[in-house]
Amino acid sequence: MIQTKGYAAQDEKTNLAPWSFERREVGPHDVQFDIRFCGVCHSDVHQIHNDWSPGIFPMVPGHEIVGTIVKVGAHVKKFKVGDLAGTGCLVDSCRTCDNCKEGLEQYCLNGSTGTYNSLGQDHKTPTYGGYSNTIVVHEDFVLRISDTLDLAASAPLLCAGITTYSPLRHWKVGKGHKLAVLGLGGLGHMAVKFGVAFGAEVTVLSTSPEKEADAKKLGAHKFVVTSDAEQLKSVTGYFDFILDTVSAQHDVNMYLSLLRTNGTHICVGVPPSAYQIHAFSLIGGRKSLVGSLIGGLPETQEMLDFCAAHNITSDIELIDIKNIHASYDRMIKGDVRYRFVIDMATL
Ligand code: NAP
Ligand code: ZN
Ligand code: ZN
């Protein structure tokens, strides 16, 4: 077994603290890479607090993982020692169901294996994430990372990147569309970059007036403060798509009124409690309320290659792992500019 150092929460009430654990030996199809940077996703906060469901503890969060390969199994063809590598939210799936065969492993009909707070395909072995010094992953769930982009700023592409790229591609958002990005955090700022790259007119809908200058620098064409009734009125019935990245409770009915006829509200944010939707918010204007979960492995590689070709990375604040809870507190307050990334050298 491989002795591994990490940061774990022992239960939902205790803070993350140093913790040692074991990872499996490198099998014939496995890749081991030493983790250099790991992004901090709001899903890490939700999961260590049991916001969605009881978690598997001890929990080592982290699913925006990049580093350098130190060992490959005898049958690994795609990677070699010294290459950069990345892993996102998935480390395994059944690989045999219709969705897996289509490269939609996130929708595995038999249940995919998450990078942490999850069980392996044996339904027994817990997984531990990227707030740690090294990881062993089957080569099919390892991604190629470009050495032309800043490595630390590439880490958030593995979740914030693919989670916003995938729905924009699926619903073919682009030229001629008016896209609203609801919430300018980790996911939201990537959605702005992709929306602009795909040719849409992008508006940020935010609770934080002080983020306007940043939104414009990211390429957004408009910025609307959602607590300002006059500003909201100016975009009522205006958008073709709203990409909703909000992590906390909010009134979706109010945002549905900003869609034009046949408009689509795409949920990617996952607040702890259920949305309350009135049927009238949808039927008057034939509106769609849809959702999307991260992205499959082929599309994640496509997104990483797109980012390398278009020089797209995340805007990050590099942190010492000892400051993880201060970062969580800032994230919960909406004060993230625009992704915290842990420098794993501080572990
Ligand atoms: P984040 O960086 O904390 O950003 C969330 C943003 O939402 C905040 O910066 C804030 O933006 C806005 N917001 C926060 N509280 C709000 C409220 N009460 N009302 C309205 N807006 C509010 O979080 P993230 O990492 O981007 O993740 C966002 C959500 O997506 C989380 O729930 C996460 O679990 C989920 N997620 C889903 C997937 C998926 O596959 N679907 C993948 C990853 C993450 P403003 O300051 O601009 O208002
Ligand atoms: Zn995430
Ligand atoms: Zn499957």
C-alpha cells in the first residue's frame, strides 16, 4: 500500500486536519501522480457539512487535482512518468452501461465512483480526494493536462470548467444567444469565459455589486445586481439561457421571469434544500428547467484541449492548506475571486 498524507474531516462537525491513510498499489492499468495543486469547490464545503446526505468519514475532499506522474502500471499506454496529469470528480464507473459506453460516465446507470466521499465499484472501498500528496487512478479516469497553461490555474478546469462547459455545449449556447450566468463564483466565472468564447452575449446576475469590474474583465457584456429592482426589470423576458451556479437557497421563480419565451434555466448549483417552483413560472412562456452534472471523460478532455487552444484557465487565489477553513468561510459569504487552489507543497 502507498502511505499518503492528507487533510481530512473526521466527521461533519470537526474541522479538516492532517491525516495519514493508504492508497492501493499501482495496478497494471493505474497511474500514480503526485498532487501539486487542488482546487477548492463549493461541493467540498457541502459534503464535509453533510448538506446533501450523510457523508463517508474520514473525508479527504478535493476533486480538481493536477500533478506529475511518478509511476505507471505495466499496461498503461497513454501516460508516462514525468507527464502532467489531472483527475476531476470521477475515478471509476461500471464502463458497461449505455451511458458509460457513450462517454457519459457521470450518468453511469450502475453508479459512478466519485473521487472522494464515495465507494469503489466493489461497493466497499472508500475513496479519498485531492487534499493529499499523491493519488492512484485507473488510466481511463486520468486526463492530459497541457504544459502551456499555468498548472495551478488549470486545476479548477477539472470541475468548475467541465461543469459549465458541458451544459453550454449540450444546449449549443453560442452566437445569437443571450446567456445569463447566475452567481459569479468558481463555476460562474468559468461560465462567463466559455460563454464569451462560444460567442454568446453574456450577462452576470450577481448579489455582489463589487464584482462588476471583475465580471467585465472576464468578458461579460452586462452586469445586473439582483437586489436592484430597476436593474432586474431591464432584463425581464430577456435571456435565452440562464446558467444557475448558486450554492444557497434562492427563488428560481424570480429568475424564470427573466427568460424569454422558450427560454431554458439550467441548474448546476446544488443548494442544500429543494427548489420551490410554481407551475405558472414555466407554463406562461413554455420555459424549460433543466440540470447538468459535471461531464464525462471524453468531454472533459475536449474541454481541457479547448482551454489549451484558447488560453483559458481559472482566476485563482493560491492558498496554504492550513488556511482551508478561512477559504471556506469566504466562499460561503460569496467572497471568492474566483477559485481557491491549494498549493500542495504546503501540506
Ligand atoms: P462558489 O464559488 O461559492 O460560487 C457560488 C456563487 O453563488 C457565489 O459566489 C455568489 O455569487 C452566489 N451566491 C451565493 N449565495 C447566494 C445566494 N444566497 N443567493 C444568490 N446567489 C448566491 O461555488 P461553486 O464552487 O461555483 O459551486 C456552486 C454550486 O455548484 C455549489 O452548490 C456546488 O456544489 C455546485 N456544483 C455542481 C456541480 C454539478 O455537476 N452540477 C459541479 C460543481 C459544483 P455572487 O456574489 O455573484 O452573487
Ligand atoms: Zn466540484
Ligand atoms: Zn456505467
